[in-house]
Amino acid sequence: MSEPTRRRGRPRSAKDQGGTVQVLDRALDMLDLLAAHPGLTLSEVADRMDQSPSTVHRLLHSLAARGMVESDPATQAWNIGPATFRLGSAFMRRSGIVERARPILRALMEHTGETANLGILNGDAVLFVSQAETHETIRAFFPPGTRSPLHASGIGKALLAFGRPEVLRGYLDGPGLKRFTDKTQVTVDALAQDMARIRARGFSFDDEERTRGMRCIAAPVFDMSGEAIAGVSVSGPSHRIGHEHVKTLGAVVAAAAAELSAAMGG
């Protein structure tokens, strides 16, 4: 008797949802969780992910075998492992912008006395990829890998204002804009008017729209095709970045962004 014809395609055991592999999604969600909340125990990870401890145990140990996570034997706490740094470094090397931005961010921080940041568009958010921290005790802190909503961050608004029109339209047509403070712009009209102001003056201003007591001024970085590929900003407490300083700081940030654009061939 001849053997039955074997069907082509995915194995029946592959459990996927909407084209994604469920177990892989869970593992990546776990990495996101530990990146945002380091030092969680196994039971805390299970509670936050709404998964059974046995499932979380298997995932953690699979990731640990690859160096993606690691545990502290003394506290049983789990953290991101060194292999994630290697992956992140590979992403950074994909473009020379981080290395070229480093001296510019350092000079910007020294000139303004505030933390200087570099961010790129990452889906519907800004991904911070580099930073030069101020020496001040009270300072803004966006470590590489941090994401922030486009409508409530200086770099995000700069990228929306100077980016491709379809990106702005898609963002405005998307889910409702989340409010973070009483100053967050959560209506399409308010954000559209802000975009016009940003394009007119050449830089954006986050006036405590993401975090109360913190302000940010940003300008776009362009590549050789004239596309806004990143943003440079300075951020700090409101008592140091007063409204009377916005115009002057905006010119300094815009000049730093233009310097980086030139370094990128823009």
C-alpha cells in the first residue's frame, strides 16, 4: 500500500495567532517586561504576564540558555542578559548615526547644561538610541532603548512635523491620543496646529506634555534624500528650561541637528 501524500505547509503543531508564533510572542513580551522592570522574581513575571509559573519557568530558562536573561542566585530576581546587548549593538551598527552623533550630543550637553538625546522613529513611537547626560543632579533620563509616544515628546513631534505626510496622517487617524498630563495634546486639531508651528520655527517644544516638571526642545535630522530620519533634543526640568529660554535653546538644538544632518549627507 502506498504511503499517503504528505501535505505541504506549516506543521500542525505550530501554534500561531494572526501569523505570529505564540510562544515566541510570549518570550519577546517577557524580554520587554524585564527591560522595563528589572529584578522581578519568577512569580512576579508570571503575575504580570498572566501566565502559569511553569510556563514562565520554561521560557526564562530557555532565554537564560541563550544569555538573553539571567538570574541573581541570591535574590532569585531576573534581569536582561548580555546577549540582548549584543543584539542591540548590532542594531546600532546598522547605521553610523549613533557614532556620528556622539560628539555632537556631548557638545550640545556641555553648551546647554542639559541632557542631550538622539532618537529615531520606531513604529508609532520614538526610540531613544543615544544620550549625553548632564552633570546636574536633577536631570532627564531616557536610556537607550526607551520608547516614547510621538505626540508627547520633543523628538516625536519633530519627526511628525518634518516626516513623510503619510506618517502624520496615519498617526492622527490611529487610536486616540493618550493623555499623560493636563498639557498633553490629545486632539487632532491641537496637534495639527502644533505641527505647523514646529515647521515654521524649525524645532519642537514639549512643554511638560509627557512628564510634569520636564521640558524638551528637539529638531529633526535629515539624510541625503531630505527625509527626517532622527531627532536631536535637550531635555531637563522646567525651572531650568524656562519659556524665556526656548527660542535660544531651539536655535542651538537646530544647529546641532543640522550638523548631524550634514555628517549624514543631508
